[in-house]
Amino acid sequence: MEHIISPCKLICKYDKNRFCIGCYRSAFEIINWQKMTNEEKSTVIVNLAKRKNDVNFRFKMLDED
């Protein structure tokens, strides 16, 4: 079975929407990473790439009204 490495960047700071500004995972995804199946982890990895490349998502992370 393939081992999927955590995308953690060791920054571990959340924006106001509870997404990590380092790895782009949600608090739920971080907390449950060890319990996830490889299929679930792969889905998270795909979503992280989309979040990272989404300018609007990154802007929301910085918007700290």
C-alpha cells in the first residue's frame, strides 16, 4: 500500500476561515489526516492544488476584516 505523505509545511497558522496558510488544508483535513484512506488523502491533495492556484481563495485567506 502506498504511503501518502502529509502536505504540512510546518507553518500551522489558520486564516479566519480555518484553512492553514502553509498547506491550504482545512482544520478538519489536518485533524483527520492520519485516519483518512489513501483515496481520501489523494482527494485532499488534488483540492490543495486547486486552492493554491485559486487567486480568489488566497485573497480570502488574507482578508482579515
